[in-house]
Amino acid sequence: MILNIIRKTITEYNLLESGDRVLVALSGGADSVCLTHALRIMSGELGIELYTAHLNHGIRGEEAVRDEKFAKEFSELLGLRCFLKSVDIPEDAKCLGVSEETAGRKARYEFFADVCGKYNINKIATAHNKNDNAETLAMNFMRGASLKGLCGIPYKRGNIIRPLLDVCREDIEKYCADNGLEYMTDSTNLTDDYTRNKIRHILLPLIQKEFNSNFISTVTDNSSIIKEDNDYLEAKSAEAYSQIVKNGTAQISELLSQDISIARRVVRYMLADVYNGLGDISSGYVNDILELAKGRSGTKIDLSDKVMVRNEYGKLIIERNFVGDTPDFEYRFSCGIGGIIKEMGKEVVISRANSRRTDGGIYLGVAPDKDIIIRNRRRGDKFYPSGMTGSKKVKEYLIDNKIPREKRGSVPIIEIDKNIAAVGSRVDRRFLFKDSGIKIEFKDL
């Protein structure tokens, strides 16, 4: 039964093609064990090559060691190569100033991406199921998520696929039992210390018992309908956004002339620009901004210590909240060893690159063994912008590109061998990427 459901999901959402090399995220729990086993059985008919990956988060001591050992042995039993890595998530969370859950998710996907890059693997399969989807929808609803947050977990996002999304947890556990598959249980999933666990162990069972025994299927089916409606509205909103918003500024009269469902989304896009795509944004923020737009000129609100919104002469402006000038900073990095630039609120990730992609990274044609200095501007700085002749003072470059004065001190200057290799994303023509080099990414903390 489960195999047929997975086949249907793969076909309907075009998750896999013959020749795909697939990395399965194998935690050792029932979901990932079921997915790994099912894909192994179907690998021949699908024409795919399978691998597994397991990340030890360094949180649950001997239990985590047990899970790692199980993942390796289970993979070997199925004839699959298993990639293993151990990290200290509590320490990572502390350094990044985020929750352990967020740090763990970040570490997992970076690990998966690294394995895929090294071994030419083009798909990552995770074991999210129908129950996970219902839990996510319930959590998002209680947090005041937008319609997008009620679309549920996507079947596909980039190269990440979720073939189990149409399978419920009860059927997964039955599949494991029927096939004699052992699996590991994470003790933290049995407690009610986390919001998701409370939804899983308390809220959803109560709803199923008292109101709708088929709630898991009902809510996930509804999410598919919501997604179809949302996709249409998103397309219309993207069109409106391109017409109304320029350089983070919207014409208020044009914004308020839109249908409210479109106007809300345009505001969300503006917030996503400032937050660099910060997940699903609270509807409370959006409503506050629209109320500000209806008010008098000269008013403003602080959404957080980082974001400010202004109503100014018929324009709605959403920008980072800068207090004073950015202090001077200078950091030294090397390929494979990044770090945090606290003055920018960014994490720097530097890696080798054998090809250039349009993924927002800064690609430089330099040897990976070079020291890389990242700093902010200094008096007299100049470089040779790619696509231009001659040199340009950094100060003039920033002015010509309409970088606000208060933001110029936080534009990263990348220096190699005492020469400026890039100003922000603009590469110096002496450091243009050709066949190989390095990739530098700046990620929000």
C-alpha cells in the first residue's frame, strides 16, 4: 500500500527521474527507515542510485551515538553508502544566537548540500509525512501565519523532495512492523517540552478523539487546495510588486488601490527583501504596516531592533534600522573556515568552487589557499569594477549605486593580497571567476 502511495506521489509531483542520484536523510527514526527501505526496493524500477546521510547533533549523548551506529549498519544492510558527520549543535546555537532546533536544521542541510556537491548527488529525500504536515499547519495557524504558511510542507523545494508526504505515521509504523524493520526512537520526541511535541501528543489526538477522527487527512487535503489558491494570488502579487515597489520603496496610493489580499502580499515581499527571506512573516506585522500607510506622512514604526517602516511623502519605506555609523571592522578568513561578522549581523561561508552558479554567492577567481580579509570601507579605497574601464573610488561607487549613507559602512569589502577583490557583490575585474576559485556567502544570523 505505502509503495503505491509513494509511487503516485513521485509521479504526480515529478520528484524523481531515471538517472537521479538521491541522498536520503536517515535519522534512524521510523519515518526515515521506512523511506530508505521503500526507495531501496523501488530503486531499480525508478532508475535511481541511493545514498544515506546521518548527522549526529551531539545533544543526546549515548543515544545519539546509538542512532549514528544504527544508521550506518542499516545502510550497509541495504547495500547503501552512508555519510556520517558529528557536530556540536548546542555550541553552534550559542554562537549563532539561535535555538538548537534552528541550528540543527541549518547544520543538517549544509551537511547534505556538502555531500551532494562532493559526490555529484542531485536530490535530497527527507521523510516528512502527512502527520508532520498537519503539525506544521497547526503550528503555523497558531502563530498567525499567512495563507502561504497554511499551504503546508511542499513536496519539492529546489533539490529537496518529500516522497512520504501522502503517508500517515500510523501506516509508516505498520510498514516497519510488516517488514521487520527496526528503528530508533528519539527520547526528546516523547516529551511535551517542545511546541511541536505538544501539538503531536496533546492537541491533534484531542481533535481526532473529540471532533474529527480523520483530521490529519482533512487538514492536509485542505492545504493542497489552499496552495493552489495561494499560487494564483502570489503570481498576481509578484506582478503588482514589480510595478509598485522600487528600491524598497512603495508608492502608497498604488499600494492601497490594490485588493487587500494583493496589498498584503506586496508588503510581505518588501519585508522579505529586508529580512532576506525570513520564513513566514507574522500577519500582525503586515497589518501594522498597512495601517501606517493609511496614516499621515512623517510617521514610522519599529518592527524590531533591526527593521523600521516609514510613511514619508506618499511613500512607504521599509529598511533596516541603523543607529549611527557601523563601527570599523576587519576579519581574516580562509577557504573552508568562515565565521561571524557581528557588525554586519552576518555569517560568512567560504568554499571551493569549480563552477559558477546564480545563487547569490560571490565567486572569485583566486586560489583556495589565499587569506581573505573582509572589512568595511576605508578612506581612499578604490577598485576596478568588472564591466567598467579604469578604477573607481569605493565611495563614489557606493554613491553611484544609491547605497544610503547610513548603510555604506556595512557594505563588505573583500580584500586579497592587499587588493580589493569585491565591493559587496561587485567583483573587481582582476578577480573574475573563470574555471575555478572560491565562493563567498553572507548569511543572516
